[in-house]
Amino acid sequence: MNNKPAILGNAPIFTTKVPIVRPVLPSFADLASDVEELLTTGMVTKGRHLLAFEEAVAAHLGVRHAVAVSSCTTGLMLTHKCLGLTGDVVIPSFTFMATASALVWAGLKPVFADVDFHTTNLDPAAAEAAITPDTSAIVAVHNFGNPADVDALESLADRKGLKLIYDAAHGFGALHNGKPVGAQGDAHVFSLSPTKLVIAGEGGIVATNDDELAARVRIGREYGNSGRYDSAFPGINARLPEFNALMGVHSLRKVETAACRRNEIASLYRETLGVLSGIGFQQTIEGNRNSYKDVSVTVDAEAFGLGRDDLAQALESENVDTRMYYNPPVHRQTAYAQFASKGDPLHNTDLLASRSLSLPIWSEMTDETVLEICRAVARIHEFASDVVAVLDQSTTASAV
């Protein structure tokens, strides 16, 4: 059937589903002896693998302290609590919901500021405009692994006397001026979940050069118990188990290889899809390296011929998995809409939420898979008007 897309009746380009991500995990043989030791000794938490993982991460990031916790979210919660934040905290809305939930759980008020449309990261000028007399901190995000405007944000925080925390959930593999993100600001909080470049199954890392903060986070992850069975402050159980730490040790060894490969994949996407009108790409500040935890493109419906949602549906017919991050953005979600400003629309945030589409990427993805995904996008673009007509008919029929 010539080059028509699958949604118009042609065979799909892929016979089986191409997932949005495929975690790269160590082999059982790599872990077997250490796992046997865990099960034999019963030392399944707070053991030598946790210590080894923390030391390896600290050395990799170039920080004095890397405190392993049960998730990036609990790491953010503890960081906010242990820094003594109060009142308002400026954050982007084009981010994962945990950026806001950690604040609210810590009794803080998120104040949303717009992002730069091209980098998709917090706009320093918008962040400054969002500062109130009650603001105690800024939480920036390295969105999709793209380093935030670190220099401008640090200058802003210093001028205003604010704490600066980075939600670095996507941060492993990202570089700022040739060095891993992690040492900047008061703290970086990383994720170790299966969609990331460093995987521990679940877990997080609080990275900081602040000795007091690190000490308090270590106590906080133990219910606030400093060892005397007397809570120094209300903490939580945020320990990282030994098995997860062991996975993390092995995964960390491959992070540079993973980041380099993902940059190759992103470049191939950009080179191949860049010839199609209406497809835009995330921009990285010169001197930085994106980890490409996600490869996210924007779809301009007028120029491309159909919108982001239609493209995602058409790619589904080709057996290509996608994600619409972050739709809705946090300030439009039920739990957080109460914090949204009524008079200051987040124009770029809303525009990105309606246009952003993340395409499949993982650290061992082949060029052939990338090129076939690009071919799927290209043939949908070629027959855009026909695709829109079919989807409109389907919508009309469903409404009857």
C-alpha cells in the first residue's frame, strides 16, 4: 500500500510494540555472589553496598556527600525539611508532579513560574518575577536531562538570599560546563527509577557539599532518630535497601557510556526528523550536555499538518509508544490548581504541555530502531490531511 501510515490501513512499521524506555540492567551473573551474601548474612539494609554506592556517587558527581534514599521524592521532602524552608518556593509547572508534591508534604507553598520554551527549563527572569516576600527557595529542574540555566539561577538565589535546590530526577549523565550536575546550588536530588540512566530499581540520591544538610538528611531518612532512640525532628523511613544499592553500583559504572549513546540517538532523531516542518527540538545551553533521559520534540500542528495528540495516536498504530509530558502541567492538576496564579498565565508551560511528545529512547537502542521510528513519523506527516480526516471520523462516531 505504498507509503501510507498504518492508521490509514497499511501494515505497521513495527510488528511488536516499541516501548518508550527499556531499562539496561546488570546480568544475574554480575550480581549473583553479592545477592547470595545478602540472603546468607541477612544484611539486607544499611550494609556495605549502601556505603559503597554513596561513595561512588559522591566521587562521580564531585560532591562531599551523596546520601542514598528510597526515592527522589523522599529525597526532596527531606531536603526541604532539613534546610528549614518556610513559606513560598518558586518552581516550574512544566515538570513531574513530585516536584510540587514534595513541597506540599513539607508544608510549603509552590509558586509557579514559566519556563523557557526552547530549553523547557525554569526561566530565571520568570522565577525572579515570581519571588514574594515569603519566598525561601527556588527549586529548578533539569528537565528531560537538560541542565537548567545554573549560572543565572545561582546568581538570582545569591542576590535574593534564597536556597537553591535542583530536582535532578533526570540528572545523571548531564554535564554543566563539562562536569556532572550535582555540586551546584544547595543540593541536587536524583532519581534511580527504571526510566533513568542510573538504575537501582527504585531510589534517590541527595547530593550536596553542605555538611550539616547531609547529616540531617541521614538522620531524617531514619525517622529523625539520631541513634539514641530520640527523634531530633520528625523524619520518615527513606532508607535504600542493600539490593537496590548493589544495582546502583553496577549501573553507575555505565552512566557515561549511556549518556554518550543517548546523545548519539538524540542527534540521529534531530538530523532525520529536522527536515520535517513543524517538528521542534529541545535546546541545550552551550557548554552543557543533555543526558537525554527523554527525547522530547514539539509538534506545531499548523506547520506539521496535524497536532501532537493526533501524531501520538497515529504512532500508536505503528506500534510506537510515546508520552505526552507534562499534560496537564502541575498548575492545572487537581491537587495543585489552588496554588496557580489567576492573573499571570504560564504561556510557555501551557504551549509545551499541548505540543511536547517524548519518543522512545534507551541506552542500548539501535540506529535502525531510531530510523524506523523516524520513518513512521515521516509517513504520517506525508499523509497528514488523510490522517486527520480518519481521526475526525473516529471521534464523530464515538460521540454518536
